[in-house]
Amino acid sequence: MAMNTDQLSPELFQPAEREQGAEEAVSRKRLSYWQDVRRRFVSNKGAMIGLLLIVIIGVMSLVGPLMNDFTYSDQNTDMMNISPFEKIEGDYWLGTDHLGRDLWTRIWYGAGISLLIAIIAASLDLVVGVTYGAISGYMGGKVDDWMQRLVEVLVGVPQLVVIILLLIWLEPGIFAIALALALTGWVNMSRIVRAQMLKLKSQEYVLAARTLGANTRRMLTKHMIPNVMGPVIITLMFTIPNAIFFEAFLGFIGLGLRPPQASLGVLLNDGYQMLQLYPYQCLLPATVLSLLMFSFNLLGDGLRDALDPKLRQ
């Protein structure tokens, strides 16, 4: 029903009262980019669960071997293949293996060794990959062409073959395994950094910095590399579980650490030999390995969503 215009009075159309400058006021607290990343990351339940599991496993890898009187190499032939469910005298909380070694101590010690190897390998990937990719993408031209030919050669060679050949040549150890994992693992990191550099070097702020006389080192360290840290962090979070998996695989096939040293791969190899008779010796380290890889993947997904909201489903 239409309103009669005669019923409208000027009092109905008075301007609203508001303070001067109120239209320019910010309705919520201003957040920087990294503050917004932290807010989105903390609100991601999956990422927080993954982070919590990683912290728990990391802490247990440090304090777990110290919680009883055994070491990872102590053998007791009178206590071989004791199940975790058997009631015996002593502190064998998770039982013993085929040589009477305490599984609780060996599992947490092995988890720490696997994490250490993965972190060293991922750190080498980070340093080499970021440096190589940044130089290649920033320089461009013939320098980029020649550097990418090397990358293509490394991509064409199966990573597992390179790792196995290097470990056959070197004496297996923590640093040798980490070096073998990083020898070709940095390639993916370098390609991601190079792609970001090619995109960023045509941005206005980079052109302005070059116009003002910034040298190559300053351009890379102050303006470009900080702006590619989002993809780098995401790639790093997925590199660590990949390195953990490769270390476990190498230990499982007998190319990992030498006895009596322990890692999750070595424990899986030992437990697999007794799988039919004593399955707990294989299932316990497999559970810790699965939780580690699951946690890092959850953490990586959460960081990906937080650092680049466009990737969120």
C-alpha cells in the first residue's frame, strides 16, 4: 500500500548526528600480515592437533630414554621378547625385543634420531634450495638457463637411487643419511623459490628499490626472499615428513644406522623379522612413525591455509 506523501513531514528527514571523522574510524583492531597468519593458524584445529602431537613426541624423544634405568643398547638375554602385557619384575613398560633391549627406551631414542636426521636434511634443503632458486630466478637470462639445466639433470635421476649409491659409498651415520637425503631434496625447494622470484622481480617495489640503487645482495635479502617465505615454510613442513619416511625406508632395508644404534626405520626392520611371533615389536615403532608423519602433514596443511588464504577449501 503506497504511503500518502502528505503524511511526510520535514522532521522525518533530519540528518543523523555523528562525530567528525567517524566515517574514517577503523571498526576493528588492525592486524599485520603475520598477526593475521597467527590468528588463522591458531583457529585451525587440525594444525593445532598436529603441532601438539609433534611437541609431545619431541619432548618424549628427549625425556623418554631418561625415564628408566636402561639405555638403547643394553641387552639382557634373560628378558628377551617380553610382551608389554606381561607382568614381570622391572620397568619394561613396552616390553623388550629379541635381544632383551628395552623397547620404551629404544622407541623414543629412535624417534629422536629420526627427527634429528629429518631436521638436518630439511635445513640443508632450505639453505641450498633457497639460495640456488633465488639466484637463478633473480639473475635470469643465461645464468638461469644453465642453472636450470643442472636442476633438470637431478630431477631426471631417481632420488632413491642417488641416496642408496651415496650411502653405499659413505659409512652410514646420522650426517651421512641427512646429506644423502638433502643431495637431491633441495631441487623442489629451489624450483618453488625460483618461480616466486620470477614473479616478484617485476613488482613495483622491486623496480623502485633497483632505481634507488639497491645492490643484488640487498634486493635478495631485504626485498625478495622475505616475500617468498610463505611458500618456503609450507614446502619445509612437507619436506620433514618426507625425510622421516625416507630415513625409515633406508633403515627398513638395512641401509640406515648400524646396530646397536636405533631409529624408527631400524626398529621397524628388527620388528618385522619377529612380526608373526611378536607383532608389538613392529607395531609400536610403526605407530610412532605414523603419528609423526600425520602430525607434520596436519601442520603443513594448517600453515598453507594460514599463509595463503586463497588455497583454503
